[in-house]
Amino acid sequence: MTIDWNENKNFSSYDQVEAPDNYRSVEEMDSYRRERLAFCGLRAEFLLTGCGATVPVDVVEVGAGSSALLYSLSNLGMLKSGVAIELSESRHRFAERWREDKDFQNIVNHCADFAQIKHEPKSKDIFVCIDNTFSLIGPENAAYPQRLVDLAFDALRPGGSIVIEIHNQEKVFAAMHEDQRQLWIELPETNAFKFALYRQTRNRTKNLILSETIYLRRDGAERRKADMEIAYTRPMLEVLLRDVGFADFQFMGGYDGAEFDPAKSEYLIVVARKPAH
């Protein structure tokens, strides 16, 4: 079996994800929106408590997808301003339709490479990069992980926080046999697809994981995508952030505040602060 290790695949892997035309009615779209808000609710509360920010907050999110996290913060009355940056055109269209439908006036959605967006220095309270986005930007451009943390440090006010969430790759590796594993999950009824089938392959030389996914619709149609991520560990992230100037690190395995456990946690969540002085 030939494995395609073309590291440019991430630029197009999310081309049709969350496309508005995946939803056959307004009711289907609203149902999916409610699912996303429920999913992001705990994350929104975590940002406010875990970062210790004074509300309302100014937030930047890289890899914002449908912007559900920012919409959740806005619905809670905790968001002063939100900047959402998403590379996928279909996900950006979904986010914009949602913003227009619900009249979110304090959020700006950008369909762009995050490195192209300028932020006023020392103007943000929280800089967010979750849903494994940080692991995906390195294969797109080797300089991007460093570029993102530099941008975050410049954009944050003194005392502001960066939040990065990635998959716990150590647990993924433990589940592999001969550097590969396959699995499937049944998706919620509000999703346009019924099942997702995954194959993950590890490249030890490049420290990469290739994830190939088949999404099966309820009508039998399918969609395929593939993406590639850097296999970060906790020490790798800590060194990268500390070298820029971040401090006061917290490492958690979930949005309930549970301590990170390399053998058990699904996520590795890192919160670090820009020094107040």
C-alpha cells in the first residue's frame, strides 16, 4: 500500500467541510448549529475561567471553522470582539451565513491564511488555536508554528493567554500496530454525515501523522479527505512557547480541567500567559 506523504494536502483537505449546501433545510442547519454551540459551550467557559481574563474579552481564533466558539462566547455575553480566521472557503461561508442570520455584530470572519491577518499589538485578551489546528499548520509551512506563537505574543495584552489544543499523540501512538490504526465513529444525527471511517499512519522520520477519512452520508454518498499533522508532545510545545516569552503554563487533558495524562487523555490543552510586566 502506497502512502501519500504530500505535505501540501492540508491546504485543500477541508474544502467542503461544513459547506452550507450540505444541509438540506433551514431546520437541519439550525440543528447542526445547536450541536456546535453545545460542543463549544464547555470550551467557552474554560477560556473564561482557565485564562482568568476580565470580561468582556477580545479574542482571536485561528482555525475557527464555523466560528461556533466565538458565537458561543457572544451568546454568553462575554465577548467584546472576536476575530475568526479560517482557511477553508466552505467553512467560512457557513460561519458568515450564521453571523448574518443571527446578527453577530462583534465578530469578524476572515477566509485567509492566518499569517496574512494583522492584529493591533497588545490588543487581545485570548489567542486561541484549538481542534488540532496547531498540529496541521506545520506541514503547510514549516515556519508557521513559530509564526503563530510570535503573532500571538505580539497581539496579546500583558497578562493575556494563548490556548492551544491538539490531539494527545502519545495515546494515538500506543493504539497503533506497526505505525497504523483504523477506526470508525457514528456521528450525531444533526451531522450531515452518518459515519466517519479513519485510517491513521505514522511517519517516524518526519514526525508526522497522516489521517485519511471517509465520511458516509445518510443517503449512501461519501466524501473523502486527508490531512497531515505534526506529532507534538508536551515538551515540544512548552519549549516553543517558552522561547517566545510565554510563562505560567497549564497542561490539561480536557475542558473539565483534568490534569494531562499522556496515557489516557484525548487532548493536550496548553494554556500559557504573556507576562504582565
